[in-house]
Amino acid sequence: MMESGNRIGRREFICGTASFAAGVSLASSGGRRRLDPNLTLLVSDPHVNGGDKGMKHMNAAFAGIVAEVLKMNPLPARIVSLGDVSYMSGAVADYRRFAELLKPLTDLGVVFAASAMGNHDRRSSFAAVFPDLAAKTVVQGWIVSIVDAGMVDLLVLDTLWAKDGPGSANGVLNYEKANRAQLDYIAENLPKWPKPVFVCAHHPIGEINWGGGTFLVGQMCAAKNVVGFLHGHRHRWAPDWINRDWSSNAIARTLGIPSGGIWGDIGYALLKTEPGKATVRFRSRGFWFMNPAPKDDRQRSLWRAIEDDARNAVCTFPIPIPLI
């Protein structure tokens, strides 16, 4: 169950809007940069490589993202990863390198708040480097996080293969009966979630196996306080929508967050909440496919066209006033 401290009512939500807006101007002690409590940095699929072998261009690409965000004022209050932090197979060194790359931001008070588990991640390795985050899971045996993001919550699910090891690239929520704990948690809590909430996972809903995706669609479309669904995995800026069934008018909006640097749409996103809506803006830092340098002019022009089309793209989610 959710802690009672997370619950706010309709009146508190309306009255709290002004205080959250005012909180944008809060300043940390010691001359540190201002943090915006309603601004969240979303990253996905950085595939950071902490080892001696394999590609390394994504490390430099992710370092470039951090350097760009460092110029912001105010800074986002928190960072949420949508998975595949690790380069290939969840090496502890990958997570250590990721923590090092984030350090310029975390040193300024920006909190690394949660990470979804992707198919290239490993729970045990993540927990070795980020034990406090792993320990905050609300579903034992998985890494499932609740992030207070000001006007909204983020429920960050764990769709990594049920075992902490190599498995399908597809997402899993109910691989076997013994591991249905996340589904039970969602069914019990999502319908009565006390404030607007984004459901987040590494995998798109359509790539969650064994009925988990169908179950999640039904739960999200029925829950009054769900704002939308955020995911990674496809390495693309990908706004879309889902519906419970064709005889119903109930839909939910989904958004794919791009890669932090390995291939595809390259960049990050900023989730901004304000009264009545949440906007997610894509900050493009390029487009490439497995190698940042295209070998011919045709590919170079095509990659630039894809990048230009996505530059400064925005996806808007209406925020419902809490109905509980």
C-alpha cells in the first residue's frame, strides 16, 4: 500500500498549486543553483559503458547532456531514468560510470530519484551502486519506485525479465504466477491513487509479454488519476495513445523517451508540470544509428532531417484534478 503521507485531497491539490509555483524560486543554501520542484529530467537508454571493451561514444554523448542541463536556471529538481542505463549486460562498472557522469548535477542538489529496469539492466548491479534507491521499492523482489514530482507522482515499474539475468528483450510483468506482485500492486493501488500519476516503465506497453500489457492498458484507462504512460526502449521520441477497446471512448496517452546516446533519436526530455497540464519537451542532441558518423552524404542528410523534424518537439498531458 502507499504511505498515507503521499495522499492529498482535491482541495489540497487546488490550494497547493500556488505553493508549487512559488517553489520554483526556492534557493538552496550556500549559493547553490535554484531547483524547480515541478521540473524533472527524463533520460532513457544511455547504455553507459564502464568497461574497457565495446563502443564508448554514448559516454561522451551522455556527458554532453549533463553539460547542457547544467546551464539551466532553475535546474530540474530530479532525474528519472527509464532504463537501460547499462551498455549491454548490467555490469556494476556501467552503473558506477553512470553515477560519475551524473555527479555534476547531483553535486548541485539534483536528485537521482529512480530508474526503471530495462532488458540491459541487472537489479543486483544497480543495487550495488544505488542501494538506497533499490531499498525503496514498494514491491519486494522488483525495483518499483514512487517519485514525488510536485503536482504529479511517477510510478516507475520494473519490466526486466523476472530473473536477474539475460532474458527476452521484451518486457515482463507477469512472467510466472509467483511473480505477479507488480500486477497485484497496480490493481490494488492505481484505481485509488491520491494524486495525478504517470505510469512509467522501460518497455512500451505493446512489448510487455504474457498479458501484462493488456492488463496495464485496462488499469490505466480505468484509473481516473492516471496522466499518461512514459517509456524508453525504442530509442525514439514517440508520442502515441492506447485504448482499452474499440467500443470504449477511454484512451490514455503514451510517450517514448529517446536514447541518451547509443543510437536513434539522441537527447533527453524535460517534464514540466503546471496547473492543468504536464508538458514533456524533447531536447535533441542529434540522430545516429550505431555509429555517430554517417559514411555518405545521403545518410548524413537523412539523419539531419530526422533530427530537425524532432527538434523541440513537445507532448502535452492534461492533469486531472484528483478525483479521490
